[in-house]
Amino acid sequence: MANVKIENVVKRYSNVQVMHGVDVDIEDGEFVVLVGPSGCGKSTLLRMLAGLEEISDGTISIGGRVVNDVIPKDRDIAMVFQSYALYPHKTVFDNIGFPLKMAKQPDSVIKEKVTKAAEVLDLDHLLDRYPKQLSGGQRQRVAMGRAIVRDPQVFLFDEPLSNLDAKLRVTMRVEIKELHQRLGTTIVYVTHDQIEAMTMADKIVVMRDGRVEQIGSPLDLYDHPKNVFVAGFIGSPSMNFVHGTIAVKDGKKVFLSDHGLELPVPENNARTNQAVTYGIRPEHIQVGDQGVPMKVVVVEPTGSETQVFAKSGPELIDALVKDRISAKPGSELCYMIDPANVHLFDRETEQRI
Amino acid sequence: MRSNKLGWILLAPTLLILFFFGVLPFVYVVFVSFHQWNPFAASPEMIFNGADNFRRIVFDSAFLNSLGVTVAFVLFAVISEVIIGYMLAQAFMREFPGKAFFRTIHTLPLIMAPIIVGSVWKLMTTPSIGIIPHYLDKWFGISMNIGTSAPAAFFTIVVMDIWHWTPLVTLTLIAALVSLPRDPFEQAQIDGANKRQIFWHITLPMIAPALIATVFIRLMDALRTVDEVWMLTGGGPGSSTRFLGVHIFKEVFPKTNYGYGSTISVIVLYLTIVVCWLLYVSMLAPRNNRKG
């Protein structure tokens, strides 16, 4: 187990700079998720941690040791690839035992450790099979087995669940989380799926275009997004944004959208006449028969909750309702907003006010 | 049913050609191999002599000599071609200035007819006019004469074959290497394998099917090499480079001994099949069995 320090890391491919001074501190035993849209540099950062990509500038240290020039095998890390990267010509046993064999461990030790890992991952009946004879979930577990037999200081996961179907993804999510709780090893996990990030992480690092946008616990990011990007990226369904300005009405600050919709705002530092982006999460819009009227456009019932898309004046509002509602497209509903749930961002800088 | 019939109709031309130019001549050669037949001799009749030809072959020292020389040649040539071909393929996997040019140049020997290769190498190796003996003498003080020295003749043929056929190995191995996924190699680096271990544990097993196919092709080709050798040494000096192909050629054409020549051909074919089968069984079959 070890802490990981990423300090001012820069990555350049010839003249193109793709990573612009990234700083991340990862505590010993922490489960950290790097999340962001594709092309944001999260996988590159992970590969730099693994030693598969060179670091152009800055330092990466694992367990207090700077590893910039240390080759992958000497970094004491294990990695699980999105493709699982199993050796197609080796059996499950040989796949899992490969790192131990390379470390010149005696056969008896290899057998013992592989058998133990296989039991943990429920692979014991598959040890003689070849990767092509396994299902996606089983392959995924073999890749994890190969990682855990090494007992590394840090686990690196590169979108390990994205090739699985939705149901299996949920199962494996729980298994990985459980594994982390049992082993207590530091984990750095890359995903583009913000639900995975929210459910698994102790700490989330949101990235965009080779920069860190915000680092924090899942609920911290959900409650206090630093900017419009994080606010829109974290949370599902994603936050409603309305552009407008802060105005004063009856001596109270209100939000007035560009199209004239008036909404309540919390007491904060927003200046009168400041151009802002108004953010409200769908689940924080209380739909009922009092408040601001809106006209239903689409209703998406999922059983446990109902998503309502409605026009409030000219603005399209997305609301998530816990109860089942019988609204039809075209019918009228009302909604209320608790100012405490509102997020205000400066329209120019997109930063939280 | 209709599509089945159409399938046979579409296949018919190929099957007919295969039958007339492949199966029929083969059956005929097998048939002739059980006969004594010298169509240009005083008695040109085909006389059935049972397994006499096959019995004769076992005690035929000229044939056994040819067999030995051929096996030595195949071992030297094919092993060198595979090793050099693999190294070249790995080199061509990297980026370097002029790569496209070198890759084109390096495949040029492949498009030359064996008979041309033989005559060019004859020019290059003939004492007094050849460039190779000239510089060997000038730089190293070695006198080389493939007309009188058996080892010189033998190894010149080996080198010529390597020069001619290594590009084939390189090309197939490049194709195999390019199609390999990248992740297992990165995974192996993380798993603690060094370059040598990655080669033995990952690269080699993953390109094995392509490698074995290439070895098969080269093996079968090398076992029936005739033209280059015929042009370069004519099987000499003595019988030191009288490979099986050359031996059969000499038996059939100058001696017009069609019956016995056919017998040797059948035996060579049989040996080729046995060698390839052994290779296949030893290298591929264990994996397939374990998979089952």
C-alpha cells in the first residue's frame, strides 16, 4: 500500500501539449476515480502512472519514491485494461500466475496464490480454460486475479467495466468495491461513466482537456460543483442550466432568464445585473400544483421514478419525480424550487458564485 | 438444394483444372513409380516391376547422399531465414528514416525467378570475374572457388537461398506482428517480464500460427529446390550440392529413367508430408488438444 503524488505533470506529443500541469494527491488506501469525457487525458494520466507513457514534465511518486524514470515492472503496480489484455495462448491459471512466474516465485507458491485468488474471484472451476472460452465477466475477473496475486502497492483500472453489459457492470462494480474494502490497497480507477465514479470513489478527480477541473468526494462534487462543467458532468440526469441575470424584485434578489422566466435565488455574492448561469438538478425541482406553471413535453416513466421534460415559458426544464404521475404531454403542471438547491455560476468564467 | 447445385457448378472449373493438372499427374507419377520405364531407350515399354524401385532406393548411395545434403541445406537455410526474417520484421516495426524505401528494396529478391537468381549468383561467385571471390581474397585473403570446394559451393547456395527467400519470411511476420493487440504486451511489461521473457512468453506464442505456416512454405520450397542450384553449381563439385530436386532432374532427364525418377519423387513427397506433419503435431497440436 502506498500513497501516490502527481505533481504538475505535463504531457507533450512532439509539439502538442495534451496535459497541462496536473496535481493530484492520493492517500494510502484511497479509491480514486479519474473521470471525464473522452479525450480529457484521464487514460493518459493512468498510463503515465503505470509507466507506459513518458512524463514530459513534473513528477509522479508512488510511496514517496519518484518513479518518473522507473520502468513499469519496478513500480510495484498492477493494471487492469479495458480489453482485459489476457494472454490468449495461456490458460486462466497461467494468466493469473504470469506475474508470479516472472518474479521467479517457486511453483508451489504460484499454485497457492493463484488458487487463492481464483477462490476469491470465483474462478476456481475455470483455471484450465483459455480466455476465448470465457464470458466477458469471467475474463474481467481473470484480469483482476492477475492484478491481485501480485499484491501491489497500487491498482490501476482503465475503464475495466465498459465492455460489460449493464447488469454485469453493476455486479462487478460491487465486486471491485468489496475487493477494495477487503484488501485496502490504493486504487486509481479511470472511467467516463459518472455513475461508476459516484458509487465507487472515495475521491473523484474530474478532468477536462488535460486539466483537473475539481477534486473532491462524490457528494462534495454533487453539492458544490466548482464550475458549470463539473455541475453538468456529475449527477444523472444532468443539471438544468438557464442563462440570465440577477435582478431585484420587491427588494429581493431574483433570477431573470434571458427569456423572462423568473426563479428564486439563494443569498450569496451574486451582484445585481450580473450575467449568470442558473443551475438546478432535476431531482431538486418539486413538481406539484403550486408554483411556476410548465407545460409537459415528454414523460419518461422508469418505474421507480419519472422524468418529466416540460416547457416553462420558453425554457426546457428536466424534472425528476419520485412518484408516478399521470401527466400527459401537453398537460399543465407547476413546480417550485428551493433556493438552497440552486447553483449559480458566472456566465463569463463559468465558475461558481 | 438449388444453391448447393450452383455451388458445384461454380466450383467445377477449379475442380477440373485441379483434377487434370494436380490429381491426375500425381496418380500417374505414383503409377509410373512401380514400373521400369525408359521411353527413350532401346526398349521403351513400361514394365511393371512391383516395389523394385522402392527397394533400390534404400540402398542407392547417390540418393541417400542427396537426402543428407538436402536435409543439411534445409536446416541451415530455413533456420537462418526464420531468425533473420524475424529480426528484419521487428526492425521494420519501428520507425526510421527511409523505412518505406528499405522495405521495398528488401523485397526485390522475391520477385526474381530462381533461374535468374542462380545465374546472377554464378556471375558473382565465378573465380577471377566474380565480385564475391575478389573481395574475399582482397580483404580477408580467403580464396573461394565453388567449382572445386564442396563447403564453398554448399554454403554459397545456403546464402543465396537466404538472400532470395528471407523477405518472404519478413513479410509474413510483419503481417503477423502488425495484427497483434498492443495491450497484452503492455500488460506483460507491468507483470514484470523483460524483453527476452516477453519474446518467449508472449510474442512467439502469439505469432506461432503465422510462423509455422511460413516455415511450412519455406520447408516445402527448400526441399524441392532445383533451378538456382542447377544454374549455380549443377549439383557439384562431385555430388556435394546434388540436392534431391537436382538428383531427380538428373535421373529423369539426362538418364531418361522415368520409372526410378518417379519413385524418388514419391518418396520425397512422402518425406515432406511426414516432416510437416511432425512439425505441426509438435508445435500446434498440443495447444489445440488442451483447448478441447
